[in-house]
Amino acid sequence: AEEGMVSLVRAVKNGDEKRALEVFYKLEDEGRETKFYNRVLGMFGDAFSSEAAEKVYDELGRRNVRPSVQTFSIMMKYLAAEGRMDKAEEMFSLIKRTGFDPNRSAFNSLISARGKRGDIRGAERAFEELRSLKIHPNNVTFNLLLSALRDAGQIRKMKRYFTLMRRFGLEPDVITFSIVIDALGKKGHVRAAESALQDMKSRDIQPNIVTYNTLLKVYAANDLPDRVEETRTAMEQAGVRPN
RNA sequence: GCACUACUUGCCG
């Protein structure tokens, strides 16, 4: 069993989809549980494609292995990444039709999928549905909404969600701030981006490599070479190395 | 716990 996984991982690493599938089919002949399929789903989705992941997914049905909520979330991720929204939405529906209750991560996956497609309305509807089910959102939930709104350039709405976090007992984190800084910079609101950075620091959240890359991007896009230099210096002083 | 979040660059598809 252990050896089989090793050769599966090796085939996936080598990018050999055909070989990986063969090993997978052989392994599942030994009788496997949901968790195994979910793992393989992730490996195939990351290394190959949503179609490859679907081949694994189809085996669950063929072998009468019951999927889990995670199974559908994993599929949604790969389908949405390739723009296959109808299929991704279908996966979310299948959670309910299979008799499961979608949990917070499942809703987060739905928000992510819709947000990626620029479907702000849909992402917000997913958030509202989550709330109506009395599921507590987490930082990921809000960061996903903010990220979608950033892509759509909807700063005002971002502010509303940013404020709303606190009402759920949540505090913005380093990811929240990098989304906010990026969004403001894209709009040319450099001073606002800088005050977001200050806000972050005042909460004792340390800028990380992504924060600095975002700042560099903001300054470069707004033709502020001096600020770029200052940021590089700040990075060095903070011991954050360019990646 | 096997699923969900930000930036840059490269590689593969």
C-alpha cells in the first residue's frame, strides 16, 4: 500500500499522467476509502487537469465509494480554475443532493469559484446563504470576497466587508491587508494604500514578502521610483528577502 | 483532519 503510493507520487511528479492513472487504478483495486480518492484528486488536479481529476472522481461512483464534502470542494477548485463554472456549480449542488450539509469551507470554495469568474453577485449570494444557515464565516471567507471585489475594482464595497469582519469577531490579517493595499494601488489611491499599511503595522501585523511585493507593484504602477527604493530598503531592514 | 484566501518571477501543461 505504502509502496503503491510512492510509485503514484513518482508518476505524478514526472508528469506522466498515463502511468499515474494506471497506478491509481491498480491501487484502488485493493479497496480504498474516500480519503484516498480525495488525495489522488488533489494530486491529479494540481499536476494535470480538471479532466484528470474527473477520471478519479468518476471512479468513486463506479466503485460505490461515498464521496465526502471535501471531495466536491476539491473538484470545484480545479473546475473553476479552468473556467468550467457550470460543472463547479454542479459540484456544490451535489453536496446537498448527496445528503450533506455544505460547511464553511464548501461555501468558501463556492465564493472562490464565483469570485474567480468575476461573479460578484454570486459570491455575495453565497455569503448570504452561508449566513442564513448560521454558519460562521472566517478570515478566508472575507479575504475571498475582498479579493473578488478587488478584481472588480469595487473599493466601497470592500470597505463594507472590511468593517463587517469585526461584527463576526474577526480581525483583518496580513492577507486581508495585502488585498486592500493592492486594490487601492490599482485605483491610484497611493496614500490610502499607505495608510492601510500603517493600519496593519499599528495592529502589530508584520509585512511579509507578499506585502512588500504588493507595495513595490503599487509604487511602480504609480510611477514612484523613490518609494520603490524606500520599500527595498525597508525589506532589507526587516530581513525579508526578495523571492 | 483529505477541501477554501493575497503579490512577484520562472518552469511545465
